[in-house]
Amino acid sequence: FVIATIAVVIDSQSLISISFSCVKQAMALGCFPRLKIVHTSRKRMGQIYIPVINSFLMIMYIIVVSAFRSTTDITNAY
């Protein structure tokens, strides 16, 4: 259970960062519709939050976790 939890936390953080970065770049190139971007830090460039993408990822994680139905299956998947 502990290994599965740690793996999910690491995976979710990397997926969120990658998703935000890719969507921002796609919007800059005009390949993605405009979404609300919140800059979370005035000191560091690139610290962004996109509420729509975050909600989408949350729903997808809930679907994936509920599809596995057990922590053993999630651990084996990782």
C-alpha cells in the first residue's frame, strides 16, 4: 500500500507538471484553445496553474483508480 501510494504521488505530480507545460506551449503556438492560466509565483517564471486541466486530470485519476479496484493491482501496474 505504501509503495503504491508513493508511486501515485510521484506520478501525479510529474503528469500535472507535464500537462500544464504542454498545454501552455500548445496555446502559445495556437494549437489549443485559450484557457485561464494562473501564475502562482511572482518570483519564479513558469509556475502556472490551469484549473480546467487540473479538473480533467482529477477525473481521469479517479476513473483509473476505480478501474483497478485494489492496491495490489495498482502496485503491479507501476
